[in-house]
Amino acid sequence: MFERPRTGEKAVLVHVDVGVQPDSDELSEFRELAASAGASPMALVTGRRESPDPRLFVGRGKAEEVGAAITHHQAELVIFNNTLSPSQERNLEREFKCRVVDRTGLILDIFAQRARSFEGKLQVELAQLRHLSTRLVRGWTHLERQKGGIGLRGPGETQLETDRRLVNKRIAQIRQRLEKVDSQRNQSRKARSKADMPTVSLVGYTNAGKSTLFNQLTQSGAYAADQLFATLDPTLRRVSLPGNDTAVLADTVGFITQLPHELVAAFRSTLQETTEAALLLHVIDLASPQRAVCISEVNDVLGQIGASETPQIEVFNKIDLLENAGPRIERNEDGLPRRIWLSAQTGEGTELLVQALGEFFRKDLVLKKIRLTPRDGRLRARLFELGSVQSEQITEQGGWKLEVELSKKSFDRLMRTESELKNRVVA
């Protein structure tokens, strides 16, 4: 059995189109993923099959081609742009005498490198352990394994049982910790809801420019880079809207084709910022030739996490990379913004996005005239606290005549909690 190297940067990339026509854009994304993980691609082996080989995924001839590339370049790692079964990974490692990583393992490795917050690290570790739990046998095939009953079990089987028990115990511990973090997030969401501060969540394909747009809108210094999965940990900042309104903008992890189910499950609490949002800003790389595919992939993941019904405005980003693509707002049949064209890099058109956000949240506003008596000072203070008072006049009786503007949700809540309000509304 081969010894596992602690590091493996020299890599042979393998991309097999199964039942579909070759796609050059998939190859380009695959190379970016490998580079993001820190690999140095030495060779790329491509192929096409109607269905995967049950044992090696690729055929015997293609396996020999990959093996020759490993020998020629002295590679330490083979990366598949496909999802491999545990047995296929194990058989390929025996065949190549080096480590084999599939697309899921590659993305998990990138996430492990990029996670910065305590919650993010826990989520990535949970996803890795779930993925690893089906592949523990790979590391112990060099030990004796025997069939039989009591007294005949080999040390390999004992070690596997121990490893599985330790992995399952660690998974349980991480889940408990994430439940506590999730509880804290729920408290924060309740506080924002109580303050009637809506959340706007940025979603989109990885490297579409979400973090750059986030920095433009909030004037913050969140990390942004021209690389896949530059941002993993959710970042929340307040953003000012027209009419003295305020919203919370959330920057979340980017999506990608064939996003591992382990990651979707592990990041469910983080992605809840998306499911609980009042509005989604779907950031789209306008310059990408795979724009339609990326949009479809993002919408598929939104459906998986239960956010498909959340209102959405599309943000066509990177107009600076195209000719004759100026900033503009496209509206639906009701006159509401449905698509914004802008450049997050240059800032061109971001003011149109802020305008669109203001229009979206003002559509539910109600304008009321309220007459208060001198005894209603507490209610008057509450209305000013909400920032809803547009004008005020003192009446002859020493009370106040107010014009207030606030969301229907806030007004209904006030009607429930302030019993005297229903008798003070004039119009």
C-alpha cells in the first residue's frame, strides 16, 4: 500500500463527460477550482463515456493514460471533475498509487481553507466528516482484515470501528455547537424583525461579484477577490435607503454547479439568512458565457433551501466588461424593478440599485393621519422612535396631529400592541 503524502500540489486533472457533449466552460471552472485549492495542474486528461465504469469510473485505456501522466510529471494527486463513489476512489488509488480526490472533496478542501469564523469552520468540518465517514476504509487497507467470528477479527477492522465511532462522536458534538450558534442567529433575526428592519440577501454563482457589490453598498471592507469561494462566512451590514429607511444587507456563500449535498446541509443555518430575507438580490455575471446555466444552478439551490418563493431582483453585474451595456433599471408589468444593470467594480449603476431597494420596500408603506391627546405622550414617543413621523402640528387642546408613514407590518403590530391607537387614527 502507498504512503499518503501530507501535501500534494502536483496534480493531474481528469474530466470525463458522462452522456453529454464536452463543455469548455466546465473545464475552465475545473481549472479554477484546482488552482483555488492550491494545486499545480501538470496535465489535463479528458474523455467521454455513456455511463461510468462501476470499478474505475473511467475505462481501462483512460486509466492507463492517467497513470502515464502521473509517472511523467511525478504527480502526487489526481483530481476528478466528477463525483466518485467510495469504492471507485479506493480502486483508483490502488491503480495510480497516489491520492485521488473527486469534485466534492475538492470543493470541501477549498471551503476548509477559506472558512474564517467559528461557525464557518464548524460547518466545513461537519461536511468533511460526513464525506469522510463513507471513505474511512481507504486509509486502512494496508492492515490485515479477516472474516470470521470472535477471536478472528483483524486489527484493520478494529481500527475502522474505532474511527467510525470517533467520527460519529465528533459529528454529534459539532451539531450541538451549531445548534447553539443557530439559536443566537435566530435571536438576532427576531431583534431585526422587532425593529422592523428587513434583510436583503445577496445570492449568486461564485465569483459573480457579490462581495464587491456588498462593499460598494455598505462602504465596508469585506474580503473580495477574483477567485472562487472568496467569501464563505456570512457578513451583515446596515445599508441606508431613500426616505430614511434602513435595511440589513447579508453577503452569503456563492453557489456552484454540483454543489455537494454535504455543504448544503452543513451550511443550512448560514443559508437561513437567505430563507428569512425579505428580498434576494441575485447577482449575475453578465460577461459569463454560461450565464443561463449559472442562473439555473442558483435557483436550484434556492429551491433546496426553501427560498424559491422569496421576492428576487436580478443584478446584472460587470457591465464594464461589455460594450454598449450601460446602467439601467428594467421593470415588470406592475412598474416594480426586476433587473438592475451595473458594475460593482466601478460603482456605475449602484445608485440605481439603492433606488430600486427603496422602491421595493416603500410599496408596502401606509400613510396615516393620527390625532393624539395630551395624555398620549408615550404613544407619540413610540411613533418618533420608529422614525415614522412625517409632520406634526400642535392642536388647540394641547395634543398633536401627526402624519405618519410606516410599513403595513409595523402599523398592524402597533394596532395590536397600542390599544388606544385605533381610536386616534383619523384617516
